[in-house]
Amino acid sequence: MTRTRHCRLAQYFAEMNQMDLAEGAARGLRRYPPDLDSWIARTEVAAATGNEEAAAGALKLIMPRIKSGAYPRQPLDRRVGLAVLLAHNRQTDPAREQTRACTDQSNETELRSPSTGSLHRLLVLIRGFGLRIDQPPLLDLARNLLPKDLRGRL
């Protein structure tokens, strides 16, 4: 299984509240120690399982790389995960930067890649930071990809 697939599985299982599976996927990511995406996914799982100490420790390793700009263009779903993680941990400026990067790279294909939960969180971050997707058809698409209950929460 590829590193990216492991990252996505870890995030998906955490979203679906299947913590045993999320932790298993996160353990599989340990074989990629220098990989930033692996650290991000592992931090997401630690936060989702309530292991705030592990999440905070991992965030300390992630932040210098984020601040140095060492996070190249990534698929939208991975970048959304990072933006949410940063916002959750009160790293407002880096979270805003990652959210802005999400809006900049948005296109129809990219908007279809995140889970509905991630897409909803992205739209919440966009709104919370006062950002926007510049192309109204893409914003409409993003909203229409959400189930009615999530769309109603925006």
C-alpha cells in the first residue's frame, strides 16, 4: 500500500470514528519517518483519538517544516487535513495560508477528491477566514457535493 493511501485511510477511519482502524493505518505510516504527510495523518489520528499529548508533540515536528515552506503542492484532501489540523491547534496564520492554498488550487477534479466531511470543513474554514473560491461555479459545486444536512450548516 502506498504512503498516500495509508494517509487517506488513516484520515477516513478517524472521520468515520473507527479509531482502531485509524490507529492501525497510522502505525503503518511509521515506516515513512521523514514524510510530512505521514506525520500530518498520524497527528490527525492522535487528535481524533484524544491523544492530545502525541498530537501536540507531532505538531511541534510539523510546524518548522510548514513555516519554512517545505510543504509542496499536495492533493486538496491532504492540504485540507493540514489546514484543519492547524486550525484545531490554534495555529491561525498557517491554517489561513493552507486554506488559501486550497482555494487557489481548487478545480472540479480537486473538489471531488476530499471526503464530504473534509469538504465541509474546508468550506467552514474558507468562511471563517473570510476567503472565497473565486469561481462561483466551483463554489456551487463544492456546496452541492455535500449532503443536505452538512450544506445546511454552512
